Amino acid sequence: MYKTSLGILLAAAALLSEFSVTHAADLEAGKAKAELCVGCHGENGLSQTENIPSLAGQQDQFIQWQLVFFRAGTRKNEAMQPIIEQLNNEDIRNLGAYFASLTPPKAPPDDNPELSQKGAQAAAGRRCASCHTDSYAGTKGVARIADQREEYLVKALHDYKSGQRVGGSQAAMTDVAYPLSNEEIEALAHYLAHL
């Protein structure tokens, strides 16, 4: 398992470094290819669907990594499989750049500031900003989690906690999520969704 994951990571790193060195992304081509994504991830990458993340403003490299993980079969999702099979390396590069160029989602008004305060404490206690940055906007291959859909963040944290979600930062995120209680997960997701 370790050798397989390491091999996939090394292949993905080589693929992504090749992207950044030799090819500039084509935003118009990314926008055209993103039509495949609209049904679930919404117009302009702003999801209106429960448990489906918004992609607008997401980190370019993070999107590329996740698409590579889906294509390699490391991450599994029945809805993503038929779409990812249609994508080549250039499509992945263009999609990452396109979604990163879009305006991130706007946080809804915070209807529970007390829960957000508990979430802020959980974020500080788990050192979430050490990877996701102080603004939780992410960087390079680390996800933007600020203003993401709340129920999606809950699902993602539960998936990391249970070991169901794999690919990329699995070890770090499992280490962070495993000790979280359900109440902490709810508070953390609420806080991040309402930044």
C-alpha cells in the first residue's frame, strides 16, 4: 500500500512539475472543459448541491492533484469516474487554472457565532492554519477551505477521520481529524464555512 501510494504521488509530482515548467494553462479551454463540472459543482464553480464542494477560487495545484488522484483511482467517486476518464493532462492543467481564477464563494451570514467561536478554537487547537494558511485560503497543493459548503466540510472531515478519503494529504488530515469529536467537526465546519 505504501509503495503504491508513494508511486502515485511521485508520478503526480512529476506530472505537475512538467505542467508548470513547459506549459501555460489555457483558461478558455479550462472554461470550456468545466461544462462537464457544472451539473454538480455549479455555474462558475459555485456549488448549490449538498455535499458537493465549490471549486471557485480553489488552489490550482490542489485541483490538479485531486483530478490526478481520481484518474489514478486513488480517490473514488462514482459521479467523477466517467468524467475523469475524459480528461487528459492538458485538461487537468486547464481546469485547475480556470477554477483557481474564479471568485471564491461568499460566506453566508453567520447564524451561530457561538458555534463559530468553538470552531475557531478547534482550528487553532488542530493548527489548521499551519497548512491551510491564516486565511484558510490554502496554498499550492493545499485546499482552500474558507467559505466552503458547511455540510461538505463535515463530510470531508468525517471521511478523513474514518480513513475513507485517501489521496494527497491523507496522513496529515487523518491525524488531525481522527481525534475530533462530532461536536468539534460540526463547529469547525461551521466556522470555516462562515469566515
